[in-house]
Amino acid sequence: MTNKKNNLSEISAEVFKHLSEIDISRLVTKKGNLKYLSWSRAWMLIQRHYPGTTREFTEFPSPVDTSLKLGALIYPGGTAEVECKVQLLHPSGVTLSATERLPIMDYKMEAISQPGTRAIQDSRKRCLVKTLAMGFGLGLNLWSGDVVSMIFDEEPEVDGAERESNIAELVKSCSLTKKQ
């Protein structure tokens, strides 16, 4: 059992290292101030490196009629979130699994009350990309930028005051500073 667990940990670490080192800079789309990796490009990359990987979006019971299944979990007040599970098939035959949730948000990153099917579908695809990043490392540096660069001893993506501000904000958010 220990060998299997160590093997799983080693495979997980290998996959994360491999996918987090992929240079996605040419594949990133910029819209306004936001940069993102499209779901189709992320899926193309994952299939190119780990063919046979699958994804599944969770269906939730309707709060009105539990016999109906919805593409989002609806909360009291009408906001909602989606969930995506990815099963990554490693060449060794081992399957790694990751699941993430994402609120349904508008372009200002604010929760949408009573989201329509388009907002739900868009959020599902964003959640797929989030799951690939958080679970397996693909494109993670797009969200964390400088922090990932520091961990892997790479050149930082930003310089000077912006870099210092990013690091200070990270430290503050991780509660590593002394509270007064």
C-alpha cells in the first residue's frame, strides 16, 4: 500500500511539474485587463500530453423540483456555482483526479443572481481550466505569476515596484505577517 501511495505521489508531482512548465504565453488571450487560457486551448494541451483524460461537470438537483438536474448549484438568493472533475490518465495507467468549483460571475468578477444557461456554460468551461491549473498545474502561472516563478527559480514576469507589491499582497493574504 505504501509503494502504491508513494508511486501516486510521485506521479502526481511529475504531472504537476511537467504541466506547470509548459509555456502557455503564446496561447493566452487578453480581454481588457484580463489574461486567460481558453478552455479549448487548455483541453488541446491536456489531450496532447495525456490523451484519454476526461472531464465531467456535476449536475445538481433543482431547488424547485429535485427530479430535475441543473448544470449549477443554486444558492438561496439566486447565486450559483459550477463544479468540474477531471480524470487525468497517466501513461503508466494511473488515473489522477481533481475537482474544483467556480462561482458564476460577470465580467467584473461579481456573482450573477439567477444566471442563464449561457453564464452557466461559460462558467463550466472556466471551471475546467481552473481544475486543470489547480489540480495538475497547467497554466497555473497565469494566475499566480511571480509566485510560481519564485518557487521554480524562474525569472519574474514583472519587475520593480509591481513585483514587490505582488509579493507583499501574497504574504498578507497568506497571513504570514504579524497581526497587530
